Amino acid sequence: MRKLRNQKNWTQEQLAGALQRAGLDISRSGLAKIEARMVWVADHELLFFMKALKVSFEDLYPSIDAHSPELYDNLKRLMKKRF
């Protein structure tokens, strides 16, 4: 989410506002926790991110080649929580 937000030159406050206007009840601090991978985002919440950021579902995820020998390393990196 952070990468897409930064591409739009939005602050966390601006994205939180766009998400609220799209119908998701979220604060700036709630968004910060999502960007820090401290909380899980439900599938249905992704729809609000798509609407607020005006992106497709595929844009929310990094591209990964499923046949790459580095697949496990990529998945491990994506799943790693930051604290």
C-alpha cells in the first residue's frame, strides 16, 4: 500500500481520508499499521483500497513468477512482519 500511496504523493492522512470516503472506517494510525504489516487486511477491505487508489486488484500485489527458483524466498520476504 505504501508504494501505491507514495506514487500518488499522498500522505497517510490523505489515503485514510480517501478510504473513508470510499466507505472504509480507518484512521491514519490504522493505515500505518497496515503499511507496517502489523495487522491483517481482509479480502473485502482490498476493494476499498482499489477504489480509493484507483488501481486494479493485481496492482495491490507484487508480481512473482511462480516458476522462479526464488519463489520461496520471495514469499518469505512478503510474509515477514515488521515490528
